[in-house]
Amino acid sequence: MTLLFGIFFLLMLPLGIGNTLRIDRQSNIQINTQVEQRMTQIQQVQQQLQQATTEEQMENLLSRLDTQGRTPEIQSAQELEQIKTP
């Protein structure tokens, strides 16, 4: 009986290795997809930031990005330019 269990576990070993590799590939694909989506979102925000020309537009953009109500007050166009440049 012990010999049968031993043979059974040895036969299951390739199945376990194959499933591990499959799960690893799926996880990598999912991570890459999420990274690409985040990069696209960042690029969209950068474009919107570059297109903002007035204080009101900048404040609207910042308030949409920050959902916790921590939008900075913009006092002048010079501050607007400082925020736009990294």
C-alpha cells in the first residue's frame, strides 16, 4: 500500500510543476497588464497637466485626482508653473 502511495505521489509531481509554471505565467501577465494601465493613466494625467493654463483648470484637475480633499491652494500663475514642472 505504501508503495502505491509513493508511486502515486511521484506521478503527481509533473502535474504540480506544470500548474506552478502556468500560475506564474498568468500572474506575470496580470501584473504587466496592470502596470500598462497605470502608465496609461499617468500619461493621461501628465497631458491634462500640460494643457491646464489657468488656476481654475489646475484646481479642478487636482481635486479630481485627490479624493481625500487635500487639494493645494494655487495663489499665482507662477505656482501653477512650478506644479507643472517636475
